Amino acid sequence: MTRYRTTDGKEDLKQKFNTFGAMAIPLAFVNGLYFGAYGLRKVRQYWEGGPMD
């Protein structure tokens, strides 16, 4: 949530919702799951020595 000032310098009490700011943490969490699982899969493939999945 971000508060802005009006033209006369008073604080605007109406809060504006930033959609991209709200999605930043869930998006980072999903990216971590995706790339983490991908990395684990690649390490396992390397460790077991083959392209099997």
C-alpha cells in the first residue's frame, strides 16, 4: 500500500493498491520452486549419468 500527497501537501487518506508489488513475493516463490526443482533434476541426471527422467 502506498500513500500519496494531494496537491495542497496534505496526505491523501485513500490508499492505492499496487498490483505488481503485491505479486512480487508469490511470483518469487513460484520461480524458486520451478528453478529449484529444475536444478535438482539436472543434478540428479548428472549424478546418475543419464537423460532419464
